[in-house]
Amino acid sequence: MQRNQVTGHSSPWSCGTQVARGLASAAVLALLIHGVAATAQIQSRIQSFSGHTLGAPLPGMPEAASPLTLRAVNDPVTGVASFSFAGNEVPPVLHTSPGHVLQVDYVNAMSTHSTETCVDGPCSNMTNLHFHGLHVSPASPQDDVISMMADPGQSLHYEVQIPADQPPGLYWYHTHPHGESYQQALDGMSGALIVDGIERYAPEVRSMRQQVLVLRDAVLKKGDRASTNEVSRVEASNDGCGSEPEAFGRLLTVNGALRPAIAIQPGEKQFWRVVNASPDLYVDLQLSGETMEIIALDGMPLAFHNPGRRAEIRAHVLLVYSATKAAVDAITVSLATELGPKHIRVNSINPGMVETEGLHSAGFAGGDFQKQIEQSTPLGRIAQPKDIATAAVFFASDDAAWVTGQTLILAGGARH
């Protein structure tokens, strides 16, 4: 990962293949950033960046609260999909509060004929929404990614009941149609979702300037001059990003911009909220020569369960999870490559719905939601704990001594 911290500007991005060990990890995080006084070295770096690597100021994003209408649209030329809100194709930052109802009308205005390719061939442009990290019901009209599906020309109405005890913090939303969510995530169909009230656990942020940073992919095209120029402009390098560097296929953008400048005054503290919305890249986030004061990980304020643990000081943090299970697959392969020389094997299991105590206590066992899963599963049932345990025992046994870097899908033939 390349990184840069200069007076008045910070610029996080990733090479996408580096694994950090022993670090905090999360999909979303909240942290406090300190402005630093300019040294001669930093001033020199500012001058060298001027007109070259630093881009335009960090783009802002629209804010939205319930009720709202969100549209799924296509670029008429490229076919690339995106969210449209209030006439602009910039995903809004959604705001809600514990105990409130988040109402979203989601309109699929995409074309009936897609020019993009999904898992099983041409995309069909079906879509829906997933509210990632919220402790809400997976049944319609809430966070239902199975039966709630809109084909082009159709709409969905969501009424998401936010629990009164939902931890305040940063979450995110993205599309989740099985077989098509990966491409839609690449296209940028995701956004930040904030449950307001984190000031209860971190009072100091009330007076701070807040920055919401959403990291997404910019897909590079082979032999394309514009793509080559982008790699050069951000000074991307594979050095230090794994034992077997690969050619760049993508870069990460921040709020849709490559290497934007984020203004911060010497001595100023800012409150940054960061989402990794890539479908399968993970980010080793750090600031050159500086530390980060983390106050929340994965939407959970550190002080939520332990008031004495208000913040942690970290040199870097790993943003790992993303919109599809491909994130786990990618980390599995990378760790297997890194740890193989030490004779450490790394494999992962990707299970479907499993009949557990949690399934029963949540009231889903034997209900409509389980029936929907079973109807979409070729083997016609959900998994039992033994189905998963048997595979785990195999991976841990000598019988799997020649198996590493593999993800085993245990879902009865269902697509994930």
C-alpha cells in the first residue's frame, strides 16, 4: 500500500494484496486524525506533489434521511450501473437513529438488456438492497435479500426497524442480488449508513469536522492509455505488497476520486469514518509517520461495552470485509501464499444457512424465511452443524495436508 501524510492533506489508497498481521481489522471504522505542523521534509513533499500526484479536494457526498427514494440506473453508453439520488449519481450517506424506522423506496430503472457480464453470463440487472451490520430482521420488508428482488421496471419498499439498542456508528448499504452483486459493487452501488448518536461514547467528536470516506474500485483496462496514466498519477507500485506481485487490475478511489486531497490544519483533530466498499480488495490503512486514534470498529464504538476503552492508538488498520464473500476468498489465498513457506495451511468454509440455536432463538427455524432458503437450495434443506463440522475437521486433519488457499462452499448447491 502506498500512503502519504502531508500538512493539510491525507491520501489513503491500497495496492490490494497486502496482508497486515496483528492489527485491528474491520469493514468500517471511525477514527480521529491529528493535523501536524509542517517540517522541512513535509514542505518538500508538498512541493513535489503540487500539480502531480495530489488530486482535487475530497468530493463531498449528499446526506439523506428517511423517507427517501433511491434509484438504480445504467450509463446508456457503457452499461455501468449506479445509484441515483435526487437527480445525481452519487450514493447518499443515509442517516438514521436507534429506535427509528428507515424507509427506502428503491426503484430499478436499469435497462432490461445489460452489456455487463455477471457470474453466469450477461447480467440481468435484477437488484435489491442489504443494510450491512444492522441488527434487523432478514424478513420482508426489512433486510430481506432472498425474496425481495426487483427486475428492471420494478420497485421495492423497505421499512427497516432500527432496534433501540442498535450501537450508534458507521455501517453501509449495498446491493445483494446473488450472482450479480459482485459486478454491481464494482460499479459502485454502495454507500455509507450512519446510525447517529456516537457522541454518547465519544463526546469529543461533537466539535470536530467529520469526513466520510468510501473506498471503491476503479477498474483498469488493459492497453488503455487513460488507465496507464491513472496508475502513473497515483504512483502505484507492487513493491511490498506480497511475495508474488500481480499486474494492477484496479485502483481504489476515495468518494469516487483518485488520491484526493483532504484539508486539515496543524493541530486540528478530524473525525474520519471509512468504509471499504470494494467487492474483494482489502486495505492496509495507515498515515505516513502518524498514528490513528480509533474509536469504533465495524459500527461498534469501542466504549459501547467497556466505557474505559474509549479509543485505541494504531499505526494501521486492516479494512477487510466487502460486499461479497469474495473478500474472504481473497484473504484466504493471500494468507496461504504468505504462510505456506512456514508450513501453515489456510483454508476457509463458506456456509449457507445452518440450523443453530441462534436460528431458533431468532424465530426463523421452520418459518417462511427458512422455507425461502430451502426453495432456492438444490438439495432442498438447510445445513446441520455436523455438515459444517465435518468439513472443518477435514481441513484441520492430515488428510488435507496438501490443501491450502481453498474456499469450500457448503450451501447445498445454492449460489452465494
